[in-house]
Amino acid sequence: MKYLLNLSLALFFFGNVTAQNNTSYWQQHVDYTMEIDVDAEKNQYKGEQTLEYTNNSPDVLDRVYFHLYFNAFQPGSEMDVRSLSIEDPDRRVGDRISKLAPDEIGYIKPTKLKQDGKKAAYFIEGTVMTVLLNDAIKPGKSTTFKMEWDAQVPLQIRRSGRDNEEGVRFSMTQWYPKIAEYDFQGWHADPYIGREFHSPWGDFDVTINIDEEYVVAATGYSAENVKGSTEYKDVKKGKKGTRTWNFIAPNVHDFTWAADPDYIHDQYDGPNGVTLNFYYKNNPEIKENWKNLQPKTAEMLDYYNKNVGLYPYKQYSVIQGGDGGMEYAMSTLITGNRKFGSLVGVTAHELAHTWFQFLLATNEGKHEWMDEGFTSYISDEAMNFINKDNNPNPHSGSYRGYVFLANSGKEQPQTTHADRYASNRAYGITAYSKGAVFLTQLGYVIGKENLDKTLRKYFADWAFKHPTPNDFIRVAEKVSGLELDWYLMDWTQTTNQIDYGIKSVETRKNATVVTLERIGLMGMPIDLDVTYTDGTQEQFYIPLQMMRGEKPSDFIDYKRTISPDWAWAYPTYELSIPSTKKVKSMMIDASKRLADVNPENNSWGIEVEEK
């Protein structure tokens, strides 16, 4: 165990990275040791937790906060009330929480809490527990909390719980008292209303005592062989009728497990010595799909290794459970009764989350588009490659979603907290679709090759940390040599729209004069592709002056002419095309990577020709 932990730290030493707050980067550290006794018949368990918390911040902490996520699954909780009051409730939730019986609700009830051996005062408000410290934690110092708690596993409604619609007994996510994240912005003790998570990095040692007929899938490695084996034939017998499962998980920020008496456990050799584990119900109707999923998952892992960064652990588990698909540490829970294409697609997305949010651990509540959008982008790229679809823009669906929202009048800035969107639809499109467009369109701005380099450099600089949007855009600036603060600001902090058009085309004595106009408030560089009557083509590239540079040529194999910059404040731009050839047609952004909310005015000559 010590060898693995030391290796992990040696490979991923934090270093002095400058973060958004413009100070030397730091992050907190946790070491969890937990043991639970599960009463599977009653759907309850008792837990003990020893948590060593290290304060690497420059601040003195006089209190800490814990998340008690299972408390959300009770009538009258914030999650319940929000689901009842939002205009478009998640169909998986709806009014189900409000109807839970006492033996169906979820709860985590701490019964004892000590700090460094002394009883500590605390109070609970919904899903958040505030602990008033006996002794403040000074910078660079550690303290140890010991806690005991009682818990009940809720009927599965959202992500966590028991007895999901496919009959999986336990989907144990966010199941333990989890200390909140503290960073340069302070504490992030958000109530659990329905969205995402954020927590500190650390090491986990978890022991689960459960009825002996259950097979347990979990984050981490079997303690019998911490170098990576997840073959559980040596799992210890516990009390009469129970079995003890012990897992070690180094350098993670979450721990998840699932259990079912009917799990089949397959292992498949993935790239770079990674063992891929597959846990699924012993159901003949799904077995073939789950077998066929295994080589596909290995292909996905290989793609992400090459295009983002090397997966650093020795195992990854795809586990049937939950209510759809959700990423966790070294694993995912997905529903398994799917057509094969859906099973592959969901796995591709959830596996990609290993990089975007798990290894690059952004605050999902504040920057939900960085994990969902980046994941959507890279998983679409992976599927396009693995399935040999050869789609020049595999993100066209994301563009359609974004344009729909932008034109609906209901768009909110991407800086909106994930829990505070007016509708679930607005959240989904903003996080997934607009987030994916952010990256695809960034490739339009800086060039696809620079975008690819940016993703790999971002991983190299920020894996095992908590990057912010500014950290990402600074990497893109360093890779491309271009100024990009305008792009981050307008796209994520406002709802300013991109709308360019070809205003007029005039034939003069020695040239064809094209007047372009910026109609929307967000500026962008322009690729104007011109086709001449002899069939040849030429691209006129007009940099946005705020970029202070030009992107390299990509996606074309014909002549490219760099025109003078277009400064944002000027609503129109006049381009003169020498009349050595006659212009047949032209189009702004033939690659379809510019998220123009009104593309109908982006072309000239093409519509007339089609008639």
C-alpha cells in the first residue's frame, strides 16, 4: 500500500501552479478509513469513519462542513421541493421523493463525533453538517475526526439508492459523511438539490461487511493486492453469514460501491496494463451486449489515453446500477438494459468523465460545462473515430441544441450555478451542448491541432488538481500564442450571441467587394470560403483584432489569404477580392464550427444556384 501511495504522489506532485486567484496553488488533503456493517434486509448500515484532514491553505479554519447526501431523499427536502416546483422536473425524480415511506427514505445520522479525541459540537441543516472545531486548524497542520453514523439506503430515485428499475440491490454513491471542499474561494458546502459534486483529493481505505451472497464492486483495489488486482476470491469471511470486502483507493476524491447477489464479474485486459472490470446482472437478455462492450471499452480507454492523457490507475469498473449513467472514482454506474449502441455511447461518455471532472477535478457546481461539455466533446470524438463514422463535425447535435436555446430567450450564462438554472432543459443544453461547442469552436478560433495540444497540455498541467475556467484558457493561450480572455468571457459569462452575415456583394472595376456585418454582440474571427466559376476555391481569413495573432490553416487544402484584422467595435468589414477570377459563391465558416445563431445570412450565391 505504501509503495502505491508513494508512487502516486511521486508521479503527480502538485508543483507551483498559478491558479485563478493569482496565488501559488494549494489544495486540501484527506485520508479516510471507513468500515460499515450492512443489514441488507433492512437496507440500513452502521458506519465508522476516521478522517485525517490536512489544511494546506493559508487560512486558519475554525469550522468544517460535511455533506450528508442521503438526507436529500426525504419528503420536504430541498431536492424534493425543487423537483416539485421547477417547470420541467427530471422524470426520474418528479414527485417520487414526496411519496417515500419511512422505510424508503434515505438518511445519514451521525451519532458520535470527536476531533483529536475530544467531543466536537455540530448541527445539521438538511444535507449539510456544520462542525464547530474545538481547536482551529492552522495552515500546514492536520486534525483527525472520528465519527460514527447510522444510515438508511433510500429507494433508488436519483443516482444513489437501492432496488433500481433493473433490480440492482445497492447503488452506493455519496453514501458516507463527506467533508466539503475548501479552496481559494472558501468553503463549498452546497446543499444537495440535484446536481453535481466537489470534494478534496485523498486516500481511502474502506471495509464493507455485507451478507455473504453479495458481490461488491467498488472504487479502488482489493486490499489483498493493492497493486491492482480486483479478483476477490480471497475476500475474508466475516461474522456468520457475512463477508468482508476491503478496498484501497489512492489519490481519489470520491469512493463508490455497488452490490448485488446476481452480479456477473468479467475482467478484460485494457491498454497499458489496466484491468477493465464489468459487473452486470445475470440476465440472458443483456449478457451478449455486456460481453461485446468489453473490447469497445478498451478501445475507448486507448483513445482517451492518446488524446487527453494516460489513465493513471490499474483498474476501471463499468457497473450496472444507478438511474442512467454517472461517473465516479475509477468506475461508472450505468443502467444496463439497453440496446448495444446506447450501452456503448453511455460508457464512452462516463469513461471520458474520468479525465474531465475526475482527474481534472473542476467544481461541477460552479463550472458544470467544463465537465459535461468537455466530456461530451471528447466522447463524440472517440465514437466518431472508433466507429469510423468519418463525420467532419461529430458535434453538430451539440450545435443544434445550443442554437435552439440561444434563440429561445431562456438561455442563462454558463456561470450560473448548476442548481440554479430556471429549467432542467436550460441546464442540460448549457452544460452539455454549449460546453461541447465551447471546445469545438475553440478549435475554429485557434486551429484544431492547437486544440488537441491544449487538451493534452491541460491534462499534463492540471491532473489531480482543481482547475478553473481561467486555468484552462491560459493553457490554450500558451499553446496557441493567442489572447483568448475575450472568448472565455463572452461565451461563458454572458449570453452574447454570434451572428455574422454577408451584407452585400458588389462587382467593381477591379474587384468583387464583399461587406460583412457583425450583428451579434460576440466577436469572432471569420473564415470566408470563396468558390470561383472555374471551380477553384480560396479562403479569406479575417482575424479578430482582440486575438493579437492568427490561427494556422486547418481543414482546407486550397489557397488561404490572411486579411487585415477586424476590430470588434466596427459593425461592418469590407473585403476586396481581386477580379482575376469571377466569384461564383461564398460562405462564412464552411466547416460549420462557428456557432452562428442565424446561419441563413452566411452564404451568397449558393441558394440562387440550388433553385
